[in-house]
Amino acid sequence: MSMRVSFEISDKDLSHFRDCMQRARNAVRDAEDSDIIEAAEQLFHEVQEAKAPAFVSDRLNRLESMVRMLRDEEWALPDAARNRVLCALVYFCDPEDLIPDSIPGLGYLDDAIMIELVFRELRHEIEAYDDFGEWRTASDKRFRINRDPAARAKRIASKREKLFERIERRKAKDEADQGKAKKPGLF
């Protein structure tokens, strides 16, 4: 039997996560993207081997999706979003974060929270990337015969541009909907 546990992150707690994210941002400046991604992928494997709790595994799948966005050259994730994902990876890779990862059952709780917070802030980018992946697969199937690489690149660039515009529209709408009541996020 499963049990649902819900809790609210206070402004003070969120401030702590913001501070952690700032430290991760500083670390991102000093590291190569590929090193951060490789370290995260190694940790994904270790966490899976350790049979982490489901609440961690579920968030880990989201983080792996974000890594695919980083690696996808045809998506070309804008620098601001790219840096936010890299910061989340740096935080996840730090074994001495808020709750040390070595504590059985709870060691990845803070990592799961951070991943959830980042995922919520990047939801429009992630939704657009998912749509891009589905569109690209369908497009490649349609144009399988006589595929012209230049025409394909042009279609991809056009679709990517439309999706990036959609991201900006949705983010602007969110900001307008929240108005002055908007609480600062992690970034």
C-alpha cells in the first residue's frame, strides 16, 4: 500500500534552495557542460543501482529528460534554460547537499525537491521539447523517401523557432496571470 505525503515549502525554505542554486550556478561557470552531464549520467546509474525510492526515481526520469534536451543539437536549448538545467544537475551531483545522499531512503529527498522545483520552472521548455521530439519523429517518417538534408534542417529550424516563441508567450502569460503576487522562483 502506498502513502501520499504532501508538504509546503515555505518562503524561508525556498530561499535556502535559491541559495543552493546560486552556489550551483557558480559551479556551472567553472565547469564544462560535458563534465556536468557525464557526472549526472553516472549518478543516474548509481541511483538506479541503489534502488532509490519511487519519489526519487520519478524525479530522476524528469532530470534525464532535461539531459536529453541538453544533448539534442537540433533542439539547441537557449543559454538561459540550458544554464538552469545544468545548475540542477550540479546540485544533484553534489553528495554533500542539504541531505547527504548516503542516508538511506532520505538522502535524495532534497534532490527530488530541487528537481521538482526546476521542472516546474522549465515546464514550458520541457513541454515544447516533448512536442518537438514527437513532431521530429513524425516528420522523419513522412519524409523518409528522397529526404533532403537541407530541407529537413530548414523544417526543423522553423519548428524550433515556433516552439521557442510559444515558450515565451506562455511564460509571459504566466507572469501576467500571477501579477504582483508572483513569488520569485529559483532562478
